[in-house]
Amino acid sequence: MSEFLSSRFSGLEEYTPGEQPQDKKYIKLNTNESPYSPSKKVIEAVNSEEVKDLRLYCDPDCKKLKTALAELYEVSTENVFLSNGSDDILNFAFMAYGDRGAAYADITYGFYSVFAELHGVESQIIPLNEGFTLNTDAFKGLNKLVVIANPNAPTGIAISLDTVEAIVKSNPESVVLIDEAYVDFGGESCYKLTEKYSNLLCVQTFSKSRSLAGGRLGFAIASKEIIDDLEKIKYSTNPYNINRLTQAAGLATVKDNGYYLENCKRIIETREFTVAELEKLGFEILPSKANFIFAKSNKISGKELYESLKEKGVLIRHFEKPRIKDYNRITIGSREEMEIFLKTVKEILGETV
Ligand code: PMP
């Protein structure tokens, strides 16, 4: 830290992203990316014409992409916001709506507490119930920024649309942000409820089900008023925050939605296969509606399993936090990747028992 850094940031503990190792090729099941490449249409769209046009600024309004997304979700373009990954939108939301504080679970996406800290937002941490379900009643009537990942990360557990609606209804004086990064793998999206509730902010991403993690593209659906707030912040920080290639890739992605729906189906099937196989090996697994599972072995500690797998070329995610240190978060890869993962787990368990 330099002596020049504002004292506001001196105590800030930055977010630690999952490992993105460059040393060797791993079976990478640690950051919830899709095992499937973007559709052929995306590869065609990011062509040499588009590259030549990199000399020009991109459209800050992302008009084509916004129109295509609005059509897909059957909402108006004034209800759609696009930004540089959904992290960017979460950042803006904490900046815009945190005056009276923010409430979120103890075990949830680790970036919420970082954004709260960054923007001086007071946090109310609401512990998950035993069994890691959301204490939904505790989120009612708070009238501060409410942030819920649905499905939650790293647990994979989802809440119903009725529960979301009850929480939104009971917080009429504040924004309720539902982070739906993983909703396409079996959850229920709340985007349609945004027509009814002007305080609901539904945030999604192209990083998981749409195979564009490296492209950095997130979107939100909400009332026109909320979208205008987010646009105001975007235009006051970095209006060109979605580059030309990503806009082209995003548009082609939306136009080939069927390809991605098919991939989601395959990932859900592979998830169920992996859960069944791990249960045979004595693992306890939380019920997941995401493209990852949260699993605990009855034979080996979370840390040991993570380290042994890494040594053998398979990366999963371990969080050394008291409540969840026995668990590991395992991204669902392709069927072939999961077979290698399972074989490697068996080898490790065989070595330890
Ligand atoms: N929300 C949750 C719950 C996540 O796990 C992630 C991925 N790390 C994000 C949001 C951010 O995703 P992105 O910025 O790639 O859209």
C-alpha cells in the first residue's frame, strides 16, 4: 500500500477470485465456467471486420444487444441494463442503494461484503439456517438493500419465486437485488416480477450458462427507474465498458439461445450423475440448482481433498471458512471431465483409507 491511498481504502480486503492458473492445464472445476465453448455463431460474429472496427469506440448503449435481450425476455429495452460482467452491476447497486445498509447471508457470494466495504455500506449479515437454507423471514421488512443469490453460491440451494415475491413485497422502501448468476441450471427467475415490483432488481450474467465468462457481460432487468439509476452510474464511470467484440459475441449468443438451453440440459444431467456417484462414495451433497455442487466427504477433509485433487491436475474450490471448511465447491464440467474427476477422487480416497 502506498502512503497516498485514501484512508477510506486502507482497511479494504479485496475479493480473491478463484485460481486461474497459467502453469499447466487442469481439469478446471473451480470457477463455475461452462465446459462448452460459445456457439459457432459467436465465433463467426467476432470476425476480422469487427476486429478492424476496434479503432472505433463501441456503442455505449449496446442498442443491438439490448434490443435482442429485451425480445428474448419479452420486456422493453428501457427495462434492460448491460454492463461489464454482473460483478459490475452488483458494484453499481451497492454504490446506488446502500445508504441505509445492506443485508445478505453469511454464506453467499464473497463479493457482496467487499462491495459493501468499498462503498462504506453497513452490512447486516443474516446466517443461513442449519442445512444452509436461507432464513427467508429474516429478510422481510428490512427496508435496506437486500441482496440474495438465487440459487445461492457456494451452496447451490435455490429459493422459490413465491419466497422472492414475499421478500420483495415486504421491503417496499428499498431495492431487493436477486443475483441470478446460476438461475439457468434449474432455478426460477424473478425477471417477470419486475413488471409488478418497481423495487426488484434481477441480475444475470453471460458468464455461466452462456459460455462467455472471459467476454465479461452481465445484464439486469428491472423497472425503468432502477435501470435509469444504473445507467447514470455507468455513464458517470465508464460508458464504453462493454467492448465491441463482447457486444458482437453477446448478440450472437442471444440469437442462438437454443444452443445454450441444450448445454444447460446437459450440465443438469451431468450434475445429477455426479451427485449420484459421489453419494456412493459417502459424500454429503447439498441440493443444487446450479452448475456446481457443494459436497462434503465423510472420509477426508475439504482442504485435503482440494489439495490432493490439485496435485493430480483437477481444480475445485475450497473455502477455508469455519462454517463450510469441510465442503468443497465443484463446478460441473463435461461428462468426460466429471468421469476423470470421479476416478481421481476414488484414487485419493483409496490412498487415504
Ligand atoms: N454472482 C455470483 C453468485 C457469482 O458466483 C458470480 C461469479 N463469480 C458473479 C455474480 C459474477 O459473475 P460475472 O461478473 O462473471 O458476471
